[in-house]
Amino acid sequence: MKKLTYKFSNSSTDIYLAYGISHLKKITDPSSTILITDRNVYNAHAKRFKDWDTIILKPGEEFKVQATVDAVIEKLIEMEADRETTLVGIGGGVITDITGYVASVYMRGIRFGFLPTSVLGLVDASIGGKNGIDAGVYKNMVGVIRQPAFILHDMIFLNSLPQEEWENGFAEVIKHACIKDSAMFNELETNSLKTYQSKQKSICELVQKNAILKTKVVQKDEFEKGERRLLNFGHTVGHALETQYELLHGQAIAIGITYACHISEQLTGFKQTERVVGLLERYNLPTYASFDKQKVFDVLKMDKKRERKEMNYVLLERIGKGVVKKIPLKQLEKFIQYL
């Protein structure tokens, strides 16, 4: 068990690594706390929610929309939640996104924390303060950057995680290795999904490594003016594919990483595409896919990373070294057409 505290521009976040949900009552008073989770997590772990006020949502990215936010806010009013209330999102990325967003706008902002229950949530979605919802085919188009008061890790929740959700989370782990940590990349090549699923110590250490890596990047650049942009590796094409083709987030990002490697070959002289593709496939993630390139480009050009007629695109110089290049949209359209 380890507690780390990270200071941000106007707040700080306590991260409780390898604790348990039983520790939650020491972090937040149950009498003034409301948990938000989804039906799948609740059904698998109902006894862990005993004695807590809980709002249960329908699971899935399709519910990460304004209508869900409105319903949660109505429920909070009904429950007489006030400025002393703490919201705790217990679930994957959809739940942590909705919880953080609701907490940021309800009564102009109340305290919130997360207990991520998926690999994706543990290594990525719960960290960094990005809380938002989708608007039509535009992913995370509406939202805020506001840091949680705490993040609590309880690895027991991974026991009920479906196989595809394990694979889904490893896309973000591989992304981190590609942009920042060649030693982690080598470790992932040596191991397999089975290793991490069967050895609690291995997954625990890997989750902690990723959580710390991402938190440190965010700490240096909370509002995404520089280094934090690296965390978008694979996400430009990935997000456009995810909403168009109803892919899981990790599947879409894996395809986005594959094509970002090919664009890197053109613009940075990157020579390790085969290794990256091999690693994605080792963790059962998709790499190459046929898709309507014009349709995907039309969604992609509305991405939040666009600045006027250029896109801030994350590329690789080598494994472990990501860079951000501005690509004119016309040139990017040509790259997409030739993928």
C-alpha cells in the first residue's frame, strides 16, 4: 500500500495505490458521499456498495452524453446533495468521466474522487482531470479539466473484468510505453496478457508505473499546452474510428497507433512500426482496418487537437520517444487517404 500526493495548479490529488474499497470511509464520510457506478459493476460487487448512497447508471459509451448528466443532476437534487457532498465514481472511463463532469458543474463544483475498476480506468481515464461527455460523433467534445481529490485503487475489481476489457486497457499501456518508456515496452514484449492476469504483483506494478507516468506528465502540463499532448498518441484517428464504427476505446486507439506509426515513418523517419504492430497484436488488439477514409477525416478535422488549419499530431521518433508535429489539414488528409 502506498499513498502519493500530486500538486496541480490549484488543487492536489491523493493516489492510494493497492488499497481497497474498505479504505474509502477513511477518505470520505459515508454520510455526505454519493457513489456513482454502472449496473455491471454494481451487480458484480453489490456487497461492496452496502451502507453507501449509490446512483446506478446504464453501462456503455453510448450513455456518456448530456441526457445522462441531466438525469444524475436531477437525482442529486432529489437526494439533497449540497456543497459538502462528495461524489465518487466507481467504474471504468465512462463512469469516471461522467462523475468528474457532474461534480465540476453541480452547484458550480463539489468534491469528487474515483475508484477505477478497469485496466483502462486505472492506467488512464481516472488520471489527469479530463472530465467530459460526447456530443454526437464527436468524442469528449464537452467537458472540463478539474482534478479529483483522490484516486483509490482496489485491484479486486479486476476479477470481474471481461477479457475484452483487459485487452481494451492494454492499448493505453502500450501507448504510454511508445511515447515515454522503452523499458516498459521491452517488458510488455517479454510478457503477455496471461502473465498480468495470473500474477497480481505484475499487474499491480504495471498499473502503478502507468499511473505515475501519466500523473507526472499531467503535473508538468495540466492544461495541455505542451508535453501532455503526447498522451494523445493514437487518439486522433482512433477517436474518429471509435464513434463511427462502435469500437471499444482501446481497439480504436490500437488502430490509431498503427497508422500514427506509418505517418511517423513519413515525417520523423520512424523505423520500428513492425515492433509496435507486433506488440499490439500480442495483446489481442486490432492494427490494420478498412474504413471510410473521407468519413473518418471529416470527423477527425473537428478534433479538439486542431488549431485552425493544422492538427497537433503525436508521432514517434523511436520507441519511448514521442513528439508533437503540426500537420496541415490538407497534408493530413492525403496521409489518411494513403493509409
